[in-house]
Amino acid sequence: MPSQEVLAISTTPAAAHPGRRVHWLELFFDLVMAAYIGQIAHTMHGDPSWLDAVAFVAFLAAAWWAWVNATVTMNLFGVRITPSIWVSVTIAMIAIGVMAAAVPDALGERAAAFAVGNAVIRLIWAVPWFANRRKIGVPWWRSVLYSIVPASLWLASIGVAPPWQYALWALAVAIEIVLLSFLSGQQAWLQSALDVDHLAERVGLLVVIVFGESILSIIAELNTQWTALSGLAAVLGFAAVAMLAWIYFGYATSAVERGLRQLQLRGSIGGLRDTVMYLPFLLIAGVTLFASALGTAVAEAGHQLPAGAAFCLSAGISLFFVASTAESLRYGAPRGDVILWGPAGILLPWVLPLLSAQIDAEAVVAVCGGIIAIMLALTAFNSRRVQARLETHAAQEQQS
């Protein structure tokens, strides 16, 4: 979520994108990501344990990083969609599809398939970097370290027994994350080459997909639990999803482009990295947990919501606002512009696990919707407050 200063100047319809738009091929690629997110959300249905939560974060991180690599590579080298790019994206889609099919038993018999999928997608996205390394000035060893070494670790893990197998997986992802902390040699090129409008649209479209998983989860559970109370929980859950989406799409989509553009103008490649690659992961994880918990609530209507599902519901909303607050501050918002809604959005949802032991699942969803409604009101009020301040400041500058 962007800074409130950015939000304040973004209440009019979004202007036309000065950068390029997302290509249909990229949307096609995201369909497989939708399948993966649906698979991983399903692992958190019911009453998930702490170990389930750890596995959820790990599996989502693997897919998220594959998506990030695809998005950044297409942003830099996919302006013109050539036959070779079609082939590359198709292979990447197959790789993520294999990962999605393997997720339900990725810690068991399907571990090898999961590892192969991760290796293939990293090798595929290494090709454009090697092909353009001289033009962009990136040394060959960086692409080897970023892509070839992690892919090799994924493949080597096939012959290693747990838990060392999982340690190799973690190391493979950690290498990619850590390497992105050292971008000093590429800052000048990245500042001019990155299309921030394209990046903002890519993140926004993925968020749409994840919100769609919330709706699908509600409908699927209602289909199997066709009762009046389940219907009530479904309606309340849909209202909660709609309000959370309102907060994001009503106050963020066009403003994210402005925030990213400000970071680019300041030459803050680290800021672009954090707000495109790192922080949206928390938001995606939050909405996915939220989706899984709503599905469980519909299935458990008339009964108490399991403790694991109540945790997912609280953690999902809280992570959404953790990501929103962190991105606002990273864009450069004063702390005073997030103090009204940031801490409230992070802390208020944690009343839900306490209530879940006292009231039925549909009532917990109702309280959840109330919390999100409060956050929607606070966000809207804060946006108007900041906008009024900026308008006053602009008027004073004109007078002077």
C-alpha cells in the first residue's frame, strides 16, 4: 500500500500508463500461479498447525521468488514478445504447474518433482540475462550465482534425505534473496531500464488473483456445506473480502505507480527492490491465509472456528497491514501519515483468536468484517486528511 501522501493525490481516476502495459502472455503465466496459490491455500484449511504454517511460508516463498524472477526478467527483456519468449514462458508455466501439483506432498513422495520444477524455472530465466550480459554490463558470474547455483542446489536436493534436503531448498532461495541486497554495480542501468508502471500493474494483477482465491474458497465450501448458517458465513466472508479489496484497490493501485516512480526518480533501486520483491510477499501471504480461513469458517458455520483457522484469519489481516505500513514508509511517507491506520490494522485482528473460543465461526467472520470496516473508514479518513494538508501547502506555495 502506498504512502498517504501519494494516496492523497490519487483520488482521481488513474491516468493512462506512460509505460508499457502487461502483455497477455504474462496474464497467461499468472493463471498457473493462481493454481499454485489455490493449492497452497488448501494446505491451510481446517485447523493447521505451526508446522503447517512454516511449510506454507516456505512453499509460498519458493513460488513467489519464481514469480518475481519472471516479472523482473519480462520487465527488462520482454518489451517485444518473440517466439523464444513464448517458449520460455511456456516452459516456466509447466515448471510452476509441476510445483503446484507437488505441493500437497512436497515434503514426501513429490519432493523430487517440486525440486525439479524450481530448478527448471530458474534455469529458464537465466537465459535472457546471459544473452544480454554484455549490453547491460552484468558480469557472467552474477547470473551463475543467482540462477545456476540455486538451480543446481534444487537438483542436488533430490538425492539428499530430509531434513538436509529442506536445508538445500532454503539455501537456494536465500542465495537469490541475499544477492539482491548487492545491486550497486547495476544501479545506473536498472534506474533507467526498469518500467515501474509495468511492475506496479504486475503486482496489482497478482493481488487480484489472490483475492479471487478468497472468493473461490468461500464458494467451494458453501457448495459442500449447503446450510443457512454456512450461507450466512459466506455472505459475511464475501463482504469482508470486498472491503479488504476496497482498501487495496481503492487507495493503492494508481498510487503504487506514483510511489514507485518517486523511488525511481530518487535513484532508490533498493526501495524499488523492497516494494516490488520483498514486501508484497507479506501482502500475498496475508491474503492467502485470509482466504483459507474464510473457507474453513464457511465449512464450520454453527460450530467454533478451529484455533488454527482463527490464527490464519488474524495473521492474514495483520500481515496485509504490516505490508501496507512498511511500503508506505518505504515510499517516504511521514510516520504521522500511517499512525492512524497502520498500528490499528496490525493489532486489531488479534482479538479474533480470543473470540473464536467463545462464539461460532459465522460470528467470528462478522467481527472480522467489522474490523475491516473500521480500517476502511480510517484509511479513507486519513487519505482526506492528508489531501487537505497537501492542498493547503500547495495554496500557500502559490501565494508566496
